[in-house]
Amino acid sequence: MRSFPTSKVGHFKKEQMETWLLGTGIDYMLLGETLGGYHRGGYKTYVKTDLFKRGIEELINLAKKQRVCICYMERDPRYCHRRLISMHLEKRSVRGHIL
């Protein structure tokens, strides 16, 4: 769920993640267009848009078919946009496990 599939930490870059996930049965998917982190006006404003809602529906539909994991590496989760995605899913009564 990145706007840009890269990271300051090498093994979290898209290419590296795809490589180390190969053969594990885990697919790397990028939902950056709809759920990525950078949006003008801030993410709290963005969650009210139809594009965000479309991304949430896409994520929920995907989770109905297979196990889904949302991962991040922020030191403090309060500063990660995925926290807002999780909060939105929780409001919709979407249940899961946090590992």
C-alpha cells in the first residue's frame, strides 16, 4: 500500500520483497493507486474519497479469496497511513489477526 514501491530499507523495496517472497506462496501486491500513502491534503482527508473507498472494497474482496497481510516498518505506527486503513476496516467490522 505504497504510492511509490520503494523504501529507505533495501529489503522492503518492491523488487527485493518480490524476490524473497518467491516460492513462499505469498504474492506481493501494490495497491498504491487507491490505498497508497501520499495524497495532497493529507491521508485523513483522502479516506473520505471514492477512490479510497474503492481501494478498501478491493482489499476486502481480495481478503475474501485469500489471506492478506498489510505490513509496514514505521517506528511509530501513529505515523503510518496503514493505521488509518486498519481503523477504517475496523469500523466496517472487518476482523483479522495482527501478528
